[in-house]
Amino acid sequence: MSFKRRAWLTLGAVVLGGGGVVSYAVASPSSGGDAAGQAKRPVKVFSLALKGTSAGKRELPRTETQQFSLVGVTWTGVTRKLDGRAQVRTRSLETGEWSAWRDLEVDTDPLEDPEPGMRGASEPLWVGPSDGIEAQVLHEDGSAAALPPGLKTTLVDPGVVTNAEAKAAAAEPAGFVAEPAAFAADVTPSPTPTPTATATTPTPPPSTVPKPDIVSRAQWGADESLSPDPSEYNADVKAVFVHHTDGAAYECTDSAAIVRGIYAYHTTPVDKGGNGWNDIGYNFLVDKCGTIFEGRKGGVDLPVLGAHTYGWNRESAGVAVLGDYATAGASNAALASVARIAAWKLGQYNADPATTVQLKAGATQTNYMKASFTAGNLYTFQRISAHRDGYNTQCPGDGLYAQLPTIRAWASGPVQGLKVASVGGAALSGSTYYTKGAISVKWSATTPGSLIKSFELLVDGKVAATAAGTATSASATLAAGSHTVAVRAVHQSGKTTATAALTVVADTTAPVFTANPTLSLRTGTVNTTAVPVTLGWKATDDKALKETRLTSPQTAVFGPTWTANNRTSNSGTASTWSLTAYDVAGNYRTASAAYTPVILQETSAVKTGTWTARSSTSYLGGKSYSSGSKGASLSWTFTGRSASWVVSRASTSGQAYVYVDGVKVSTVDLKSSSTLYRQAIWTKTWSSSAKHTVKIVVVGTSGRPTITTDGLVYIK
């Protein structure tokens, strides 16, 4: 195939700020649309010679130029490799600052069918809108051996007003060189060439996967007069080679300009500093935002013969990711689009992107990993391979090369990294989810949604809901009972994968209180506003009890195994104690009961024997009774379900007998190492409320006969 570019370009001359004169080529803008909707300038390509300063080095001192955004280096001798390092630094049109030195990729593929007079060339480097350049080429080892003759830098202005250019034009930074009027006058449309005979166009085969959105050549502004030769076609596409274009950081709004710049660099005649090819070399280009651009003309759905991977173009397509990935990897958006375009092209020929294929070598050579190939022999390649797998180049960079397994997995399927993130409307207990019926299942996957056909929510193995490939959740309502729930992802290839099944129980039965809330007195310090009590209950559920919540007259949350909790209650006031039991599914039931703690002062008791009244703020109501008389007694009669005797305690306190309804039930020792007041020292609770009499009798303990009583508390 001839890569010789045959086009008609208007020639002119530009006077540089540094005093030099260079030739340039101007291409008329395409009549097609512009994806960015920006006003266009004609594409411009011009070159500057590198002067020899000493053996083994050539350079271009800092030079002001017409505006450009892409740069490359060419030399005499298309088959000659550049044994050295080519570097450039450029001045930003927007800031006026000079960049650091940047290496140009010079290990470029040779032409498979070079024509006399064609030149060797580096890969083009995107530098962004610039108006100054400095360049040098020198031997890597510092030797004085002669460099190839005719070294030139090629500068390309892609001819679109980018955001950076618009800012720079408004500010007109120092050093900005206005375009001479004569330059603009020379930019005239070229006569349309007469193309050679058109090759037979094959019929586009259908693909096994959907076609991604592709920005056409007309949309990115290709001037078709730069590529008049007819397209050539392969028999099929057996593999896809992944490349990078190198270059500085860029905004995605500049992507179309980058593609135009590469196109101009590839198609400009060799005598004007370009590659002299008949079209851009890549079949497709992808930017970091995932936009796919049509590259080489001939039809995106056809097996167009490209010029991207030396020795392997006859059975493959080439996809270039815009940017430099020598170290860092490409964005997920870019990877997803490479996977989509590769899967679509390979799918036209029923090829699985995750498999390998035998390719016939079109040239004898050695690749980057030192594997040797002999022309005419078959060699095994991954269906999605890197430029370096076929040719001795670092392209597409270590960062992007390490991501090829991800691209293959995304392109081939099934969906990777699928897992359930949450089950809304349900609560997890152990390994089981419980719901009242309606659930919303959320999931995640590492395969981008653009490569996924759909998601299916499976209930008991059957599809309950279907969602788009970009969705992350789906809902369903479950019938009462136990179910299995899973998410199945359908890759665009048709391959499926599913998450592990979850057990989800639909439960509409509320918990049951087998024992309603009860309040009983307990030991502890008694105050008129805080009587120590124990709240008791019993709640159960047919599936799984989650918790019981106290909502009145206080608030608290208790675990599913709790049946009692120590609280305090106001005396003399009826309080409604409300409990709500919840099961894990969210069903609930409430039970309530009202209770009133009542304090009976000692003055309300029936006395026998001798008792002495005492006064102190430490006593309930400020008063108490004391007696050291053996057999002295106090009796309280009440109607209730729980009672506690309240006393003062000290190291000299004695003992008392306790009688309930005439029956002695306990001997209570009031002795304490520290002095304590208002102590509920003895309690008694009955299963229901009834009339009872509690009587305390002084024992008359030897050496410490006295007891001090502070009354009785009961619950009604």
C-alpha cells in the first residue's frame, strides 16, 4: 500500500519573530460540521530546520512562530532510524511560559511500502496552543557520530479556536506575533483533485455487540482534500492494536483539534515536514473522556487497512488513546471506549476479545520484548494487543499496557466485579434479610455500564425486574415467606454473571407481648421524685425479634433478649409505661400499662411499743421513726402489687422482722459500714394487685438494738 499523500496545498511564506523564513502548507477547512461548534481557522503546517552546532547535535534556538499546537521531527531517509533523542520545549500561547523539555517518540513504525524521497519522522507531540519553540536532537550516548541530514521540526496548527486560545487572544500576552495580512491572503481553497480508481468496497458485516457512538470525520473537521486516495480494505479484523498518541495534558474540548493535528501531520507532504501518508494512520482515536473519533476514512463498519502497527496492519485495526501513558494509566472512560470499539470491530467477525489469534507477519522484525518475527509466518497474539507487542516501541506506554487485561475483560464479558451493595426496605439479621415485602436492591460492578446490556433482579431464580446497563438498583415486592434474591448482569456480548443468592424473608406478622409491661419496686435509694423500680415485659416474634423500645414515660431501646430493665418512677403520679416491640422486618406491636408508686410515711402506720420521731432533710418528708424497744412494731395496709420498706442505715443499726399478711417472711439487718438514708432495703412483688399488710418488728439486737424507718412504698 502507498502511504504517499497526494494533495494540492497553497504555499506561502511566513516571516518569523526570530528573523527566519520557513515554508508552510495550508489546508482549507472542511465543509463538515464541528463537534465543538467553534469558529475555525484553516489548518496550517510549517517546518523549521535544525542547525548543526557540533558533531552529534542539532538544535533550533528559541524561536517565535505562528501559532501551533502539535510538533514533530522529521529527517532525510525514510528507512533510517533516528539514533538519538529528540526534545522540544514550547511557549504557551495562554501564559507565555516555556514548558520543560519533552521527548519525542522516535521509535516509529517504518512504512510497509515507502516511496522515494519520503522522510523518517517522529510521532507527533501535542503541546497545546503555543507560539514559540526550542528543539534539539542529540545522541543518547553523547557520541559525536553524525545525525541524519535534513532534520526539521514540523509545527501544526489544527485550526480551531480552543478555550486556551480564546483566553490568550483576549489577553494578547507578551511575545504574541500577529498573523501577517499576506499570510491570510494566501489561504485559498485548493482545487479538488481527481481521485484514483476506488477499491472494491466490501459489505459491512453485522456485529455481535452494539456499535458505540463515533464522532465522524466530518464532525471533527477532516479536510478530505488532504486524503484523495481511495481506501483499501482487509478481508477482516482479527485483532485490535492499542496505541497512545503522546503529548501534554489536554482538555476534552480540544480533542477534535488534536485529531485534526495528527491528521495534518500524517498527511502533509514530506517536503513540507509531514509523514506524506494518504490518511491518518489510526482507524479510531479515543480521548480521556471516552469520546471515540473516526480515524482513517473508508467506513467505520468496514475493515479499513490502516497504517498503525508495522507488519500487522493487514489483519487488524488500530485504536489510539489521546495522551501520554508512559507511567500513569488511562481513565476508565477511555478504557471503556477502547473496549467498546474493539468488541464491536471484533464482533463483526465473531471474535471473542478475550481470546488469542494467529496473525501472519508482514515483515521480519523484533518487537519491544525482543520477540522475533519472520515475514510470512504465523504468530499468536491477544485479540486486543498493544503496539509494542508487534513492533519495537514503548507505545502505548507502561501505564496503558498494564490496563490491557482490563480492556479485554470489559470487552469480552461477563460483567466484572458484580456485587450487591445493599438491600433497601430490608434489615439484615445474621445472614438473612427481613422485609415487610417491598425491597430495593442496589449493586455495583467494575465493568462500565456502557458495556452492559441489562441487569436482572432474580427472585427465586426468576426475573422479577429488569434494569438498564447503567442502572444501579431495581425494586420488587415479595410474597410472604422465604426467598432467594440475586442480581444477574447481562454483558453486551450476551454473557451473564450473577451475584451469590441472598436469603430474604418477607414477614408481615407483628411481634406479640406474652407479658405486658409490669412495674415492681426494687432496692435502692428512694426520693420523692425517683422511686427505684424494675420494668418487666416479654415480647416474641414468629421470625426474628429485633428490639423493644420504651417510648413513655421515658425512652430507651432494648435488645431482643431483654425482659427487664431497672428504672426510676415519680411517686404519687400515675405513669403510663408504653413498650413497642419490633421484628427485623419492621413490623411492630405496642403494649402499655399505668402504675403509680405511693409513699406511705411512718406516721400513717399502726404503732405498737415505743417509737421516737426524728427530723432531718435526709429523711423522706423530713421525718422518721426510731425504736430500740424489742417487739415494737409498725404496720401499713394498702392495695397494690409491689412494696418496699424504706430505712436509714448505719454501723449501729439493728435488725427487724418483716411480716406480710401475718406471716413472717424475712429478718432484715440494717447495719451498714457507712451511713445511708432513704434505702429501700426489702421488697416484695405479687402477680396482681391486692390488699396486703406489711408489718415490721424490732428484734432488739444485742449491742445495736435501734432501727430507723422512713416509711413504706407500694405500687398501685
